[in-house]
Amino acid sequence: MTKDIITRYKDVRQATLEFCKPLHIEDFSIQVVQFASPAKWHLAHTTWFFETFILKKYVTDYKEFDSNFNFLFNSYYNGVGDRILQNNRGNMSRPSTDKVFEYRNYVDTKLLEFLVDVSDENIIKLIILGLQHEQQHQELLMTDVKYMFGHNPILPVYQDNFNKVNDTNTTTNSIKVTSGLYKIGHQAPDFCYDNELGVHQVYVDDFEIHNHLVTNGEYIEFMESGGYSNFNFWLDDGWSWVNSNKITAPMYWHKIDGEWQYYTLSGLKKVNKDAIVAHINFYEASAYAEWKAMRLPTEFEWEIAAQHLDWGKRWEWTNSAYLPYPNFETENGAVGEYNGKFMSNRMVLRGASVATSKNHSRSTYRNFFNPTERWQFTGIRLVK
Amino acid sequence: MTKDIITRYKDVRQATLEFCKPLHIEDFSIQVVQFASPAKWHLAHTTWFFETFILKKYVTDYKEFDSNFNFLFNSYYNGVGDRILQNNRGNMSRPSTDKVFEYRNYVDTKLLEFLVDVSDENIIKLIILGLQHEQQHQELLMTDVKYMFGHNPILPVYQDNFNKVNDTNTTTNSIKVTSGLYKIGHQAPDFCYDNELGVHQVYVDDFEIHNHLVTNGEYIEFMESGGYSNFNFWLDDGWSWVNSNKITAPMYWHKIDGEWQYYTLSGLKKVNKDAIVAHINFYEASAYAEWKAMRLPTEFEWEIAAQHLDWGKRWEWTNSAYLPYPNFETENGAVGEYNGKFMSNRMVLRGASVATSKNHSRSTYRNFFNPTERWQFTGIRLVK
Amino acid sequence: MTKDIITRYKDVRQATLEFCKPLHIEDFSIQVVQFASPAKWHLAHTTWFFETFILKKYVTDYKEFDSNFNFLFNSYYNGVGDRILQNNRGNMSRPSTDKVFEYRNYVDTKLLEFLVDVSDENIIKLIILGLQHEQQHQELLMTDVKYMFGHNPILPVYQDNFNKVNDTNTTTNSIKVTSGLYKIGHQAPDFCYDNELGVHQVYVDDFEIHNHLVTNGEYIEFMESGGYSNFNFWLDDGWSWVNSNKITAPMYWHKIDGEWQYYTLSGLKKVNKDAIVAHINFYEASAYAEWKAMRLPTEFEWEIAAQHLDWGKRWEWTNSAYLPYPNFETENGAVGEYNGKFMSNRMVLRGASVATSKNHSRSTYRNFFNPTERWQFTGIRLVK
Amino acid sequence: MTKDIITRYKDVRQATLEFCKPLHIEDFSIQVVQFASPAKWHLAHTTWFFETFILKKYVTDYKEFDSNFNFLFNSYYNGVGDRILQNNRGNMSRPSTDKVFEYRNYVDTKLLEFLVDVSDENIIKLIILGLQHEQQHQELLMTDVKYMFGHNPILPVYQDNFNKVNDTNTTTNSIKVTSGLYKIGHQAPDFCYDNELGVHQVYVDDFEIHNHLVTNGEYIEFMESGGYSNFNFWLDDGWSWVNSNKITAPMYWHKIDGEWQYYTLSGLKKVNKDAIVAHINFYEASAYAEWKAMRLPTEFEWEIAAQHLDWGKRWEWTNSAYLPYPNFETENGAVGEYNGKFMSNRMVLRGASVATSKNHSRSTYRNFFNPTERWQFTGIRLVK
């Protein structure tokens, strides 16, 4: 088992570095907006997790890499000391990017040495949690870099032909599910987050769910029929958001010479009408559904139908608020600050996106974001 | 039936006026904070409802009282024209209070004349909706006046011995409910809001719910044990709220000479430790529950247990987000803007409060507020 | 002399009440914007001055009217205790307007009793200061009421045919002044503020100053020639102000059916092109001058030329910052907080306006406001 | 003459690069606060000046380095096209630092080629203006880097033993000046900014001006005697600033283990009580003077006494607002946007600081900043 863990540890850690290769040193320190952290911060923070929860706790005579780093690269774990405010993360040109790569090396070396003889299940569970955590940050790293470049007036190219995937629907059918009691929550013995636990029954009525997501072409119809200027389609908070931000299209869309284009990590591209729409927030998803006289699925409907659905290219907004399952319990200590404390004002997204790390998706996974947020690869699935 | 409606119309309209009697003219126009409207605005807005949705639509040759009033006293109904921004409602010394009372008289007279011969079920339904609407505003009127006086440095008395009720728990027991499928939603033929409709089944696990609410004395224990300064008890958004607002006690509480007092509409009083705590928001309710190692009920648990519970003195925060029931449909037209569009970022409260109008409560009623709000008479019920 | 003082006291105090006669009770408590205080506050604050600086100090056994009033109606005198924040003045429906009138009567009665036997020069100076202070508040009272009504969507009429004056220029000539040393500052023995004292010499070059102010018609030319959209005319801070507030005309102007109208205390009127423009701020005055390839006078040029000028209908923006004269000394104690502490970030205005109280103007008077402010009756005089 | 210009051009351009040598690549792109620009921006913007106003205008067939740069590196010159907002300058990781150095090289090469044959006085004047401009940015570069490092939690060292100067007063005497008419403004034929021109006479009264600046030790006395908590010493706007920002010491000061230390570009150092205080704003300078029962000089007093004064280590706050001299005229076109448009809401500073570039100071130089700003090396000189 440990050998397997070691391989996985190396793979996940390496994947983070792979993504960074096309970046310039300047790209690592910038923070354009509060919710998007600098690349350097992701690199250090994921490392800090292993240093703090494993090396410092379990390795005798472990010598901390730098005593400032706990303060600098703690994200929101109040339990392990002071931390800098989230919107100051981009003010730090130092520690330098080199120093942060050194930090990764240092911690990797120490951890791999330590892992050789580890058999304690609790430690292995923490390693796995740390790797899952790093995979989450890999996705954020990609979306945060996209945000930074996509808001730079010169729209830099991260990499030509990056992440080419088939972004179109494979079917046009729907799945019918009959009413009844269904089991919800993670039941397999493998890893999941605490917020997926607490298997419980949920009663759902009959529903019919699309086996395809809304495309750019369909979304343009919504836009062209005045979707963004008719309050009837919008939740009240969504209508305020549209108006105070003067929103008229998904994030990263630009109308250039009468034609819709969007920024991608490979630069500006014409909008492909057959591709699945991305970078819309919950309010836009909800308004689109209203305009179609349909609705978004609940997270339970989604999970029940998941095995029959084509999913994995977009995080799909559900109409479920992010709340605890019955019998939800947070883990003890700082690692328990992971999920539970965000259980207000967020909506659940199900599925996975083109930016999600390999082996980091499952049908019980509960992603969650504020309803205003658009910088993830988010999409819309409809239910009748 | 119409006779009954007429009586009810008179009673409800009169109840609004009764509450206003102790007010001075100056008290009618002030808006201290965006969410609390001036008394004058409540008086006019509830009247505007009857004028707009009934008199203007169904009374031939009806002569509008004042053409400005649609703009001034429309609250948030985008469907019926422009409206002033909510935070400008308190900038208006004119129309004067007298003018607004005149408006009420005018509309009442016209409406009562008209009602004599009405048998159309749709109109009667609109009248009832208008009365329910007015009753909601009666509660807001009371809480808004309390907010205004409670934030005036001289803490004026609205009325001595106002609204004396027994504010203490009557029992200390708990109710056990066994797991199973339960029907949720309004089933009787009488009035309810659209958000209560769509009777549907919900599966709940076993639970045990307190038949009493948290008291001031218990809440003081939470405060004195450092409840407001230990992040472990708080949702992340709640912790930000506590810190950015430097909250250390429920709204209206003042520590004077080492002793807790609170502002009531009868002036400043010593905190009664046996009385049920009020004026706490969802974050505080949630933190208190966490501190007690218990939790808040879901709105379904609450509704299932309601017939066995002592309720009605406080709006009780549930841990359910305000979302549509399955098959929820908004009414057509402007009256349909009533409930559905608020279905994001709000939490459901169940029960009723000491400020709730008579005959305006039922066990299926879904009240909803932002999790930050405290100016309603809100309380905490716990579940194991 | 005291008799004269008594008459003056009665006259000035009465003038405040005269202005209030057309107001409704609701009009006394509203605060629409931080810089404009409620009428009730002006009534009480001017009274508080006499109570605090005279009655409480010099009248044995004087019984304070209400101990809360020092806190409620102190404006910015840090030396005499806590005060409510300026932007909370409008949150107070209580004390009621009646109570404030009672306060005025009480203080007037006590003061007039006391004045009979007063001969102490220091007390008489304080009385005079208090009356000058009240006269300043009379002007603010009028402009604050105008602001409140002018921002009410129904634009109420304060009084028909109010304050009819000839608002046009009487000449079109200019005054030439030759270079040299001139004496600046108040030299007569009668009352002036501390900021006018310290007579000193100032050297000015030759200048030629208009004996007329810019008219509405001339200002419309500036507007129509793109004055508000050409950055070349604007100070940098002014350009930011124009753009962030989307300014396109003076305050109170509305383009209705293609025609400029403005709100006056007698209601909405067509803009009279021959009348002198009002309600423009320093940035607008400065931009207009730049557009005309002229400039605003310094406060010294203005004072030197004043005896030859037709002035008194508008406060005229000068291009002088409000700074101390050489040898400026503030008075001791709280009354010394009157002027000196505002000597940064304000520009000097000279002259007087249609809203200025009788006998409250002189050629050495230094009025001062932030360069952004427009709610006073401000105008533009040009210099070559 | 052109040879001399070429040498000067090379020297000034090189000095900018010298300062950058100790910086890491990460340090070039960060913007911590709106008023402090990233180093990369300074490097490019000073280069943009030469490209825009000389190469593009006078060099036939000049090929622009990159057409985006006009937008990216224009500071506030509205006359030459769109520009990015000042507070977005730090969002740009690209163009990379290397690219910006390449830009400098490119422009330098083209300009030096061009300069060989230039004799046109207007072009030479523009070159000199460009070099003066670059010298101003050299000072900002240093103070902006200090701000960035001084607000990084790990307080990085820019360079050990950087810029060691004798920071103490050399005398303790005062200079007496007798009243009379004095000439103000730049009279020599060499370079000055437009705001120094318009030699004119100013009458001043007798005054006595310190030939030394306030020291850290003296400033600590002010602090320890409650200077920051006694409103009597403060201008009203200053008092608001102190309270809303909770200011208790100059910028960069930290009380560590009971001892005052300050951040310098060589790291944290003990406060030297004999050194001249720095990093205080106008309000603090004014409050200190008030506490001492003295005052700040006007800019005229300063200029008149300058030849007898020891100056040049600090920018010295005067009590003069930044306003035009009589007959002030801005230059035509975009270079005329340099000074005039800032003539509101700023105070004049005279002298020069330890960060001022060599040969970039003269007794008629008028520096200006908002009264709140502290990140320059500012000091206090007193007058009786």
C-alpha cells in the first residue's frame, strides 16, 4: 500500500509542476481579484499542508523550512495560527518563486523519506487528504491563471493548443427517473470528503433530466432574446448582480467586429456554437432555465441519475444549497475546517470540469461556490 | 362569504392603524437602515397593493388617488413600473403622513363600495392576498419602528407595557420523531402562499427536537464562555460577520453598569434570563447550536414535529435554505413576484413571533431572511 | 447697547422661525445626505450654542433643558463632549419637533431674562458670535431644505414665489486694478470671524475682473460645446468627479422635453438664460474659466476689487485655498474650533448669496467649502 | 550641446537600471496600493515618454515597439489615448520584465541614433523634460519599492547598507527674515517645470525659520505626550484620518518589545532619535507644529530663506496649497498635462529628499502631494 501511496504522491505533486512550466516568473505572484490566488501561493499552500499536518506532527526533529511560511501560506485554517488576509496574497513579491520551489523540494524529500516506513492508517489518510487537497488546488491554479491572463489587457497565451478536449455534447436524449426513495452519499470504501458522508435516503418525484448540457449556441439565443434585460427570468439577487455589474454575456466573452469570441488559455478564439457553454454563474444558469421554462436539477436528482449521464466537462450548477447531510460531522482539529464551515450562502455544483485533475471526480462529489462566481468551468443541465 | 371578507378587510386595515396610534408624526418618515422602511411607506405600500391589483383593474372609471404613488410606494414589483430605490425611501418628507392616511381612507372607501357586489373568486383571492400582505407588513412595521427607536441615542418609549406576553418556555421536554416518509406543504383549502404549495414527500431520519427555545440565560452562558471569540463554533461567513461588525451580544443588548439590559418598545429593561432569546441571526443560532454540540432543525423536521411543539413566540431559524418545493410555480403577473424570486441566499424560519399578526401563522408557513439579519424576533430551537 | 443686542437677538432668532413656517412636521427630521442636516437639528444646534456657551457658564442655577441635548445637538465641537456622527443626524425622529421648539422658547426666555443686566463685553461678544452662528445656519437651513425637496421624486414646493430677487447682472463692464501692495483682512471695529483677522499686505499684479457673473445662458454654451466631456478643461480631481458621478449640468437642472428646467424652492421652473448660474462646484467653475481662456480670481483680488463690484447674489468660487492669514490665531476653548480646523482641502468663496441672512455679509468674509460641493448658491466670476 | 545631452541621457537612463539591480523578477510587477506603481511600470512608462513624444513624432519611419504599450504605460495623459486604470497596473504579469527591458533598449538605441544629428531646440527641450520626468520616477520607484517591501509581512531587505547618508541636523540655529517684497519663481535660464515659472513678487511679514528639521526624538515626545489622541492639535480632516486609520506613529514604524523600530530598504532598524523624522503626512506635520505652538512655513517663506537653509534630506511640508503662480500657463498638448491639472487638494512640499535623483533639486522646485500621503521621505521644518 505505501508503495502505491508514494507513486501517487509523486504523480500528484508532479502534475502541479507540469502545469507551471509554461508560466513566466512574473506570473506566479500576481493576484488580480480576491478569490483568485497567485500561483506561488497555491504551490506553497499545498506544500504547507504536508509540512503542517504530517512532517511537523509525526517526524521527530523535523526542521521547519521557514517559520514565516505558516503565516504566509495558511489559507483559512484558523486552528493553526494567524494567516494573512486573502486579498493580500498578491502583495508579496517575496518569498521568491525559487524559494517556493525549494520549499516544495524540501518538503517532498522529507516526506518521501518518512513515507518509506509509514504504516499508520491515520497518516496514510492524511497523505491522501493532502493529495486530494492538492488536486483541488490544481484546478484552482488553472482557473486562477486563466482569470489573471483573461483580465490582462493583452490577453496572453498560456500555451497553444492547451487541453484540447471534445467540448460538445455526445447525445441529445434525456433520462427519466421514477419517484421513490434513493440512497444519497458516498458508500464505497475509497476516499471521499467528509461532506459526502452520511449515507441517507431522499425521496424524489418523477423527473426527466437532459443527458446534454446547454451549448454556446443555445445560450446565445437566450442572450439575443433579451435574457439579460428581462427581470422575469432572474432571481432578485441575480437581477441586482446583472445590473450592478452590467453583465451581458458569460465571463471571457468579447464581441469583436460583431462576432462573439472568448478568451481561452490558448488565446482568443471564436465561440464555437456547438461547444458547451462555460463560465456562467448560478444566477445565469437559473435565469436560462427559467427562460426555457425548465429548471436546474437538485443535487439529489443529479446523483441519482449520474450513472446514466454523460458528465465531466463542466461543473454543473444545481438548485441545492450547500448544507450538511444528516449526521454530518466535521473531522477533529484543523483538517476539519475543510468543508463544514462553508455551509451557508453557497450552491452545490456536481460533476467535474475539463480543469479537474484526473481521478478527482466521482458522482457523490459536492463542489460548492457562491452563486455569483463564474471563473470556474461551470455549465447548465436542465430538468423538466 | 363577501360579508366575512369585508369584516376581515376592516379588521386588518384597522390593526395597522392601531399600531400607529402612539407614533408621532416625525416617526413616520425616518429610514435608519436600508432594510427597515419608514412607517409611512408601509402604510402607503399596503394600500398601493389594493389600488394597483384591484381598484385599477376591476373598478370602472376608478380615479387613481395620485399618479406619483405607483412610483413611490411600489416595493419591488418590477412588473408594475419604475420604483424608487429601497434605500431612498427615508428621504421623503413628502407626501406627508396626513396625505398617506387620506390615501388609505380613499382606497378603503372605494374598495368597500366595490366589495359589496363582488363574487368573483379571483378578486376575493386577491383581496385575501392583499390582507395577508398587509399582515406581513404589520410585523415589519413593528420591527422597523423598534429598529428606529432602538438606534436613536435617547431610546424613546413607543408605549409603556406594550405587548406583554409570557416570553418564557412552558416545558423542558423534547419530542422524538421516528424516521420515515412525511408529507410536507400546505394541504388545507384555506389561504397559503405559493411557496408552501406542492405537497411532497420527504424522508427524514430519527430525530429528537426540543420543545423549548434557548433562553437569555442560556445564551449568556454561550457569551460568557467566549462564544463570540472562538471561530470553531462559526460558519465562515458568520465569523467574518462577527469580526467585521464587532458583535458581542444579540441586537438591542447593552451592558450597563455590569448588567445586561435590552431595548424594548417599552424602553430599556433588564434582561430576563428566563425569557427566550431574541434578535439573533442565523450565524448566531448556528454557532450556539455548535457550541451545544447540537444542531438546528431542518424546515422539514420542524414541520413534521410542529403539531407537538410549543411555538409562536419567535421566528425559529432552521438549517434549510429557502428553495422551491418540487413543482413550485409562481403565480402569473406581478403578484407572482412575491416569493419565488427570493429563493437564493436566504434561510427559512419557521413558527411565528410576538410581532406576528393574529391569524397569520400556520405550521407550513415559510418565512425567510438573509442569514445576517437580526431585527426580527428570531429564536433558536435545537435538535439532537 | 444691550437693548440693541436684545432686539438683534429677537430678530435673528425670529428669522429662523419665519423660514420654518411653510414646513410640515415631517420636513424637520429628514437627512438626505451627510452634509445637509435636518431642519430640527439646525433649530436645536443654534439654541445649544447659547445654552452651552452662555447660560450654562454665566447663569447661576441655570437648569439645563435636557441633558441629552449636548450630545445630540453639538455639531463638531470636540471640546464640549461627545457628539453623534454627522451622518446619523437624520435617524432621529425624537426628540420631536415640538420638543425642539420648546427648547428654543426655554433658552430664549432664560437668555432674554439674563441679558437685561449684562454689560460684560465678553458675554456680549459671545451673544454676537451666537447670532452670527445662527445666521450661518439660516443659510444652511435654506440650502438643506432645498436639497431635501430637490431630491424628493415629487419635487415639493416650499413656497410659491419664494425669495423673488433680480437674479441677473446689472452691468457688463470689468474693473481694472493696478499692481501693488494692498491691505487684506477685516479692519473695522465691528464683528468678524477670527479667520478674517490679521490684517496683512499682499502684492498683486495688474488684473481685470468682470463686474458680472456667468449666466445660465453662457453656461449652457459651455455645456453644449462639450464642456463636460473634454478633459482639457478640468482639474484632474474634477475630471474624476465628473466621470464617477456622470455630471452633465449644474445641480437641480433637469432636461424635460428638450428644455432645461431647474428646481427652486417654488418648484420646477424654466431655466432663465439671463439669470446668473448657480449650484456649480469649484471644479465646474474652474473648467468654465479654462474653457473661456480666463481664470477665477484669487480671494485677494476679489477683496481688493470688492468695493467696485456688484456682488451678493452668489457665493463666488475663488482660486484660493482656505488657509490661515499670517498671524492667524484661533480663539481659546470650544468657540475656537469654529474656523481654523477646516483649513485644509477647502476653497475660499467670497461674496454672499440670495440665501445669506441680512447683515451677514462683508467684503472680508471668507466662506469655504470642499471643491466638490454644489448645494450652496455658488457662482462664477472671471478674471483676465 | 547635443553631446552633453547624450551623456546626460545615458546617465539618467542608467541610474534607473542601477536601482533595479537588487530586485528579483517578482518584484517588478506587484502593485500593493493604488498610488504606488510596479517597478516594471515605471521602467516602461519613462520609456514610453521618449517613444511617444520624440520617436513617434520626429523620427521618420519609426517602428513602434509594441502597439499595446501606449495603452499599458500611459500614466494619466488623456491627450494621447486610452490608458489602463491606475489601480490595475499591478494586475499585469505580462508583458514580462524582460520585454520591458527590451523596450528600454530598443528606445534607447533609436533615440541615441536620432540624437546625433538633432539641433532643434524644441526636441532638446523635450529630451530634457523626459529626463527630468524619469528622475521624478526614480524617486517614486524607490519609494514604491519601499512601500511594497515595507508592507510585505517578511519585510525583505532590498540591499544592505543602502543609501547611507547623514540623516541628522547639522545646526540648531534659526534664520530671521525681515518683512518685505520678495521675488518668487524660477529665474535662471536652465530647466524648470512650468509650475515654477511666472516670477512674481510676494509680500511676507517678518519670520524666523528653523535651520533644522524635527527629529525622531522630538517626534516621539509628541507621540508620548498624547499627540495622536488630542483633537486640539489636528485639522478636522487630519483628525478623521487619524481615527479612521488608527494612526499612532509615522509610516514604517513598529513598536517591538517596547522599542521603536522602522523599516528601511536595508531592513528593520532601531529608530535613531537624532535622525530627522520621515514618512509623516501633512496632517501630522501640522499637528506637530500646533503642539509646539509654532507653524509650518509657507512655500514663499521657504523659498526666500532657502539660500540660508540646510535642506535636501526630506521633502518639507509647507502650509501652502498647490495653486498656480500668477500668469501660470500650461504647455500646449499632452506634455502640458504635467502639472497644472493637479492644482487642487494638494499641499506644496519644498526641498528634496534622500531619494531625490542627483541634479534634480532647486530652491524653486514645487513638489506636491495629497495631505494624507506618507510614503515619500517627508519631514517637518518649523516657523515662529
